[in-house]
Amino acid sequence: MQFLEPKNKNAKPVDWTISEQTREIVKQYAEYAERTESETVDEFLLNILGDQKFIDWITNKRSNKRVVQKMGIKDKVG
């Protein structure tokens, strides 16, 4: 038997403005993937961490240790 692990999302509402088209895309994809819209957006945005140029940019920022910790990318920073 596999035990469930907590998601530990520590989610908070945000105040962003996105286009109607984007909202519809998220809505339809969430329905397709049988996920909530929040889960869908969360998963897609985590894919940004695959952009090595972005990771390098974060690494070169001043006071990056706090940012790296919050983003959970210690293993990606050299």
C-alpha cells in the first residue's frame, strides 16, 4: 500500500490579471486533466524551473540565497 504524502503547497490567493483567453485555456485544460484550475496553473508554472537561463539569472542576483530557498531550487544552483 502506498501512503499519501502531504502536498505542502502553502498556497495563498494572488491578485493577478490575466486575459479571458488564458482563463479559458486553463479552465479547459484543467477539465481535461481532471485537476482544479489552481493545480493546473501551479504545475505549469513549476515548469519554468526547467529554464536554465532563468536559473542562472537567479543565481547571479544579489541576495539570491533567500530567493533560491523560497523557489526550492537548491539542487539546480551550482
